[in-house]
Amino acid sequence: MALSLTILDHWSDTKRIHLVGYLMTSGSYPLGGDPVPLTNPLIKSGSSPIVVVVNGLGGYNYVVTSVPFAVPAAATLRVYVDSTGVELPAGAYPASSLANQIQFYAVFPKYI
């Protein structure tokens, strides 16, 4: 897996689980996006996030696509070049993306 997820904070509002952290890229970018590792035991939901916001630097736009309520949890990070709007081709991540901590905020349904 070419992505790692570091959780900085998480909490529940009794209906949902909120998660704040960052993603780090490594290795190669696969065609169609990189699977987001949502298997952390701090995430007390088996479903995919219903809301995800990502933000990074380095000339790239990051978008997480997920299938709400999918079990097991499934989400994919897609990376687009800022200047052209074109998705990265399959291959090694660019150096500027490797050095970037991609901020990650997600909301999960609780216990589904």
C-alpha cells in the first residue's frame, strides 16, 4: 500500500465518528487512485466515510472518493496536477507529493 494514515484526533458526536489526521504517499501511484487505509482500530465503523475533506500543498489537488456505507470500508485518493487538472499517470509519486502531508478530515457512520 502506498498510503499511510496517521490519526491525530478522533471523536464521536453519538451518531458519527469524526477523524482528523494526515495521509503520506510513498511508492507508486496506481491507475485510478490509491486505496486509503481505513483499517485503523480507532475508526469504530466498518463503513466508508460519508464525508472526506483533504488538503495538501505541492502543486497537486487531492480528492478522496468513497462508497458511502460500503462494507468493508473503501475509499480512494486521486491526485490531480494543479496546473493542468489531469490525474497523475500510474507510476512513481512525484518528489513534491512524497514530501507533502495531506490533511485528512473524515466523518464515518457509527457502528454500521
